[in-house]
Amino acid sequence: MAATTNAAPSAAAQRGLIGDLITALISADLQRAVTVAGIRQHLTALQAIATANGGNRAAGLPGYKASVDYVKQRLQRAGYRVTVQPFPFDFFQETGTPEFARVSPSPRTYTPATDFATTLYSASTEVTGRVVPTRNLVLPPTPEPSSASGCEAADYPPETAGAIALIQRGTCPFAQKAEMAEAAGAIGVIIMNEGQPGRTDVIEGVGLGAPRPYPGVFTTFEVGNELYTQAQSGPVNVRIKVQAINEKRTNWNVIADTWFGDPNKIVTVGAHLDSVQVGPGINDNGSGTATNLEVAEQVGRRQLLLRNKVRFAFWGGEELGLLGSTHYVASLSDAEKKKILLNLNFDMLASPNFVRFVYDGNGSDTPDAGPDGSGLIENVFLAHFARKNLATAPTAFDGRSDYGPFIENGIPAGGLFSGAENVKSEAEARIYGGTAGQPYDACYHQPCDGIANISDRALDQFSDAVANAVIVFGMRRDPVTDTAEFAATAAKRAAAQRSPLFKGGLTIR
């Protein structure tokens, strides 16, 4: 038998091994430098900003501008040249308690937040009128969402003009329904939930897409169904009163690039900076903002010789429909978009009852897959947690955060998420700890989302994963692609082209 010899690694392979070792060493150093204490310093500052500015840091309000100034100042101290990118947006804020009542027959006053909520971009006015259902409400509802109520002009009877349209939630965006109702001459709209399990209650933050000349409410399925049933027997009249500011304002993104790295190969690392109007937003998304900022500071102080340029971004107006990230991507030329290797998104990293969710880039476990390369990003996060013997779970690209505009433009994306309003299962509690039957974050979009609503354990684990990903992709030599997986998930990507259910903090259909 002939003797065998082990061939020495090629020069290219040796360079690759050395590069991997250097990346691992830099990553380990950055993970040690990014601490919970450092992140909490930023969270405390964001809480103080909210406390001093009416309890929130929402787009268009003073707390958001103060948050922009804080992030800009910290980045400049860490050695960055900072760009503050302005963009206009439609600001909406209620200034009084909304009113919704059935005038006749059998008068009834409905309760805000229980029976109904004002639709975003409602006109500040009071109207009374007859309820006119669209032609195609699906009652009783089908097992799966299917109602096309109010999606087309033909859905609105002639008597809609001068009346209040009753529309059922369903398959098309609320903005489309609102536009059709406006064209039909409605003086108000009632959008009722569709009626399936999980689609019966009031939803806060349903938007009409743009400022409308009429007021609107979103109601429970029960309220809407009752009005529809009564309207089959004779005229039903209701009153809607909305008191609100509805005007154009300016918002801002904060963007900073590393000094080193190829400017033709850019890794964007984003977190939204705004809160909702009802609370300080310290988990959503102070936790992502503070982690992103702490990583940026530590990278800047080290002046790391990265191969690719890293662009740290703090997006405005996410809660109003991904406004800042959408504006940013839209402002790029095609040539500039091609320079972006990938987008990392960090939105909610410290939920008290957390699960370690990783965006399912290749669509292997959820209905939606990202562009080519998204599976590779997912695998970097999975490998990091596996090295630390930490379990993970997939989460879908469902439109709820700022990866959306990047995916829509074919840019690979990925990121982490610790959970929002959904309830932790028994199986998840066994794996991750915490309490089964309770939301991942019981203070999601609530006034109680303050500094006490933060899990240090989650922050510690997620921030290490963020730091590692920034270095892995900041140092990556090869293209960000996973062609084999990409081809295998073509059908899921095609399905993902349907209208999303969410756009940032808004439910849009």
C-alpha cells in the first residue's frame, strides 16, 4: 500500500484561516467591551429624555429631537462624523378623548380602547350620519381572512356619499379602503375587525395611509357586526368625534460610518430611535438603540481596521410605518444601493419574558424569506448562540421593523428580536425560562415600557450577538450570498411579495 501524505493547506486557505482567527479575536474583544452597564447608561439617558418630554420619545415631539441630539453627541465623542438626515412626515396626535356612539335606534355610547380606537390620520371633526355597509362584508367570517370589503370602488353603494361607511378588515391595506371610501364621498369610516380568532378586538394604531377629510374608528368585530345587523332592518345613525393635530412635521435619521472599511462594501446596522406616543419606549426600542450605540462607540474608540465600512443607523418614524428607513433607502441611487452588502436590524432586545428570536432569512421555518444572503446572516447568529449553548427560535420577516425597505430592494437582511405582545408558550418557558401564558413584553406600546421593563440577561446575551455580527460582516471578504438556499426557497420568497400585515408599529391590513 502506498504511503499517504496530508497536503499542506494552500496559501489562500491559510490566509482564510488567519483571517477567521483575527475576526474571532476582534469579536471576542468587542463582546467584552460592550457591557450591560454601558448599554444601561444609554437607556437611563433615554428614560430621562422621555420623562422630561411628556413621557415619550415619539416622532414629531420634543422627546424624539432630544433623543437625536443625544445619539449624535455620543457618536461624535466616539470619533464619528455624523449625518442627521431630515425627512417630512404626516404627524397625528389626539388632543382629546374620542367619542363614538350609536344615535339611533337604541342609543349606545361605545368605550374607547375597549369598543373602538381612533384611526390614525382621521380629520379633527365631529360627524353624525347613517351607517352604510360596503356591499361585500363576509358575515359570518370565513375560517381564514378573506374579506375584500371596501377594497374597490364598486364595493361602495351610491348612498355612501354623505354617509359613514362600514368596512370589514380583510385582505387589502386599510389605506386602500380609506382611499376608496373618500372617493365614494363618505363623511366617516368604521372599520370593524374581521372576526376570526385573533381578529376580534380593538387594534390601536390602525392607519388610514394619509390624512383624510373625515374621521374614522376601528371597532371590535362585535360592535361592527351589531351595526351591520341593525342596518339590515333599517337606518342606523352614529356619531364620531375626533380631536387631533394632523399636520406636516420634520423627523430625522442619525447615520454614522466607520472611518475604515471599503466604501463600496457597506454593512448597515440599524435600530429605530422613536417610541410610540403613549410611553418612553425603553425596550421598544431603547434596547436596540442603546445596544447599537454602545457597539458603535466601542468600535469607534478602537478605530478598528475593518475590511467593509459599517454604517450605524438610528431610524426615525418606525412606529408610524418605517418612515425613516424607507426615506433613507429611497434616497439612494441604484449604484448606492448596490454598495450595501446587507442590513442588520435590532428592534427590542431586552423583553422581560424574552425568547431569543432570530429572523428566518432563508424562510425554512416561517412563511417569508429574505433576499439572497439573508440565510447566511441568519446562520451567523445561529452559530454564535450555538457556541454559547443558547437556544434560538425563528421569527418571520413580517414587516414589523426597519429591515422592510431593504428587503423590498433586494438587500439581504437579518437581526434579532426578544418578543413583543405575543404570549410565551409552555415549551418556550421550559427552554428560555420566564412565565408561560404571559406576553414576552407586557408593557409593549404601553406607558410602563420604562427602565424597569428591561431584562439584563437578555441584554447581555443579545448584545454579544450584535457585537459578533458587526465584526463578522465588517471583516467579511466573500460575497454575502447563500445561492443554494436562495434557490430552494424561491416559492416562499414569492409568497412574501404579498401585502404585509404590518409596517413598523402600524397594522396596515
